[in-house]
Amino acid sequence: GAVVSQHPSRVICKSGTSVKIECRSLDFQATTMFWYRQFPKQSLMLMATSNEGSKATYEQGVEKDKFLINHASLTLSTLTVTSAHPEDSSFYICSAAQGEGPYGYTFGSGTRLTVV
Amino acid sequence: AQSVTQLGSHVSVSEGALVLLRCNYSSSVPPYLFWYVQYPNQGLQLLLKYTTGATLVKGINGFEAEFKKSETSFHLTKPSAHMSDAAEYFCAVGLTGGGNKLTFGTGTQLKVEL
């Protein structure tokens, strides 16, 4: 079945530094990748939608300059949290869609980011 | 616009008892409906989905859900709960022509007791 690899699974960084999270579709080409943020005991909040070779579409209220998304190929999307602050600490999850229509979404295993 | 409501943020059942997790949706067009399960510090795993056709959908691990358009519901059930079913469950809705976007409910934490 479709597999999405997300790396790293956990990261601790200092305030002011940047952190990059990778999301790879291992056995399929993802036309679209999504980045979510999940606060403790809460649902997933869609941050942005990225399509290969084009700029990401950010949801309202998400700072595009803070959360940089790059979708350089059909199998790789990256989320960079720039100048991280403690309030950016969260669980970040990516998902990849195969083809058109919401038929096949595969989620990565998530990244726990802690900013100290 | 679409939305999802999951009634009951916490549900507790005894092992072997029926599991019923409720999901109601709001959508102006025919929806696609999904149930996902999340274990602590992990991503989401698809349990089942409804796109078109048969309204009773069977998924993995013995779960099933029925799409009821008249009630705008997509409740998740399992006849007999196992300890391993303890997890967070999310209902989600996507739209035809919605650009692959999913809207998630707030989740239901299922606890299974001996």
C-alpha cells in the first residue's frame, strides 16, 4: 500500500532557529501534499496545501513566511519552521494525495516539534 | 463550505461491547466521508471511506460505517470492542471538486475497559 515517510519523528530546537520537516511518498507520486498542525487533544488544523512545482496555498491565519513549504518533486515536500518560538511547539503531520479527488490520502507518522 | 461534528469527545466501552462513534456532516454538495484512527504520537490511519455507491462501508479491524444522507450522518460502529481499539478517532469530509481538501471533526477518544 501507499506509504508516506515523515522525518524526523521528534525534534527539539532552540528559540530562533529553523527546523525542516520532510514528507516523502515512497511508492507513489503525490500530486498534492498537505501539512497539518495538531495541538494536544485537538483535531488537525490544515496549514497549507502544496502542489509540485508551484507555490503552496496557505490557510487563513497561517504565516507563510514562518512556515515555508517547498514541494520540489512529486515525492517530496518540506515544511520549514523559521525562527521557531515555543508557541510553535506542536505535532505536525503531512499527508499525500494520489491523483484527483479525495480518494486516497496517506498520512505520515507526524513530527513532534519542541522549541525550548 | 463543509463541516463535521463528532458528538462526544470521550467514549468509554467495555471490552466486547458495541462501539458507536457519532459523526454528522454539513455539506452543500455530495460529500466524501472518512474515518481515521490515531494512536498516540502517530499519524492517521484510514479505517474506511465512503465515496459513492453502497452506503454501508466496511473497513479494517472490523469497523463499519453507514452513510445516511437523510440524517447527514456517518456513524462508526464495531460489534465488539477490543482493548487495541483504544485510540483517537476522527471523522472527515471532503467535497467533490474540493481540491482534495479534508475537513476533520474534533475527534473522539475511545477508551476500552476490561
